[in-house]
Amino acid sequence: MTDNTKIAEGYASAWMARDLDAAMAYVAEDVVLDAPAGRFEGAAAYRAFLERFLDLMTAAEITAVYGGEDGAAVHYVTRTRPVPVSLGSDRLVIRDGLIREVVTVFDRLPFRDAKDAAATNAAARD
Amino acid sequence: MTDNTKIAEGYASAWMARDLDAAMAYVAEDVVLDAPAGRFEGAAAYRAFLERFLDLMTAAEITAVYGGEDGAAVHYVTRTRPVPVSLGSDRLVIRDGLIREVVTVFDRLPFRDAKDAAATNAAARD
């Protein structure tokens, strides 16, 4: 296991355990996140992004962590209130032991479909 | 660079270059693909999946490859006719030099939005 693999695993395990203080200890102050919804700059914006996701998440599990010289990739499965099972992957760019960039890939379509279905149900109840 | 990293990079470079014969040489006959749209079993189904994607794709680039003992992860950017820029990640489970499982993560929402917009435009032209 490379150092970058260890950092990625420690980081992902921490947010999955809802321990954002522990997760953010792996993250640089000037971190940049590229997520499907857009770009988030700085540790405060990044932490707020994670908090919003944890509000939805009911469980998560790492499926694979692979590391290289400049970073690591984490693949995972999450369970959320709107979408029962969702796969994701984070690419983490790591320098001097800190996560500098995060590129998050996941499929937003089931979340959109769940939102549309909830709106339809709400309209039907009116 | 580990052997698995080399396999992942060779495989991804091949499909990005539209050389499906070269890409499929890395893939086991009984490969299983878990994609956002569902599960595809066997090399023939997998190749057909890649062919359909290449019909849409205009360009692609590897952004990172990380390897480990049981496989590798590839992160990439694709350009397609419906969606200008799209990020994806493949987790590749590799045994005895062949790709046995592929877990593909990408965001289908921009593709749905492009399809809806095209339908709206077509309706407006009628």
C-alpha cells in the first residue's frame, strides 16, 4: 500500500463514518473540488459540500482504492435517502501528504428521477 | 508503473483511439460490466456497449491511471456529440493479465438533458 493509497483510504473512511473533522485533516486549505454540479474552491466550501451529501447518505462502502505517485482513486458505493444504491469515484490529487484536488464522478440521473417522482407524488396528493 | 497500471492504460488508450480489436485483447471472454444503464455480461455484449459509446464520442483523454494488486482505476474526460465535456471513471478488476470486471461511473444527467432539449427543439420545428 502506497502512502497515497493510505491517505485516500483514511480520508474516504472518515467521511463515510461522518467524521468530517478527521476527513478534513487530509485536505489542503486551498483544495479544489470538481463535482458534477460544478467547482468548489477552498476547504470551507468543500466541507459544506460533504455536509450536504451526508444529509442524504445513509451508508457507504469503499469498493477499491488504487494509488500512484501523484494521487489515488477511490471507488465506492453509497446508499442515500433518494437513491438506494449509487456508485461513485473520487480522483484525489495528493501533494506533501495533503489532498489538493478532488474530481468526483457519480451519476446524477437517479437523483433527478427521484426528485421528479417525489414532485409527481406531491402533486397527486394535492 | 505496475503491470495493472500498464494494462489499464493500454486498454483505455485503445478504445479512445477507436481500436476495439486492441481494446478487447485486454478483456476476458467472460467479462462483466456494471455501467449506469445496467449489467452487461460477456465480451460480445461489452464490445457492443463500447461501439455504441464510440458512435457518440468525438474525443477522449485519460486524466489518471492508478493501479493496485487486484486491478486499476482510470479517470478520463470524453467529448461526445450530445455532451461537450463528460468525466468518467472505470474500475478494472484484473486477473492473470486480463480485465475480468469493469465498473463504469459517469454522469448520465447531461445526456438526459441534451435528449430532452433535442426533443423540445424538434417539437418547436413541427
